Amino acid sequence: MDTWEAVGVVAEGQQISISGLNPWSFDWTRASVPPVELPHPQYQTQRHHMRVFEIASEVGTVRFAAVEVSAGVWAFYQAGA
């Protein structure tokens, strides 16, 4: 089971770094795992079901969870060890 670390909340397309990569610069693939329930990174009492995605790059595959928390605003978590 993955642990999850909050990365942040940004407007769609705005720069954010997940393991050194900006997810908006890559195609996302749904990981073959169920969604995870995680708190909003800024409002811990709000819980969200986040889909788990992967992006492939020259440095390897990066797994992250993301959800649109309001219109055009996304919350991101990255998979930890």
C-alpha cells in the first residue's frame, strides 16, 4: 500500500512539481489501483476520492493522485515509499 504526500493545489495547467515533473506536460494513465480517499492539502477536514495516475518519462514512472476540487482547481498527492 502506498503512502501519500501532499504536493499542492493549483489551477489547471499551472506549474507544479511531482517528483521533479510537471504533470501537465505529460499524458496521464490511470493506474490499475482503486481511487484513494485523501484530505484536501489545504483544508484537512475535506476528504476527496482521488484517482491514481502514472506518467512515464525518461527518468521513470511517477505515480500520483489527483482530483479537481473545484472548477479548474486541482489537488495533487505523490506516492511515497
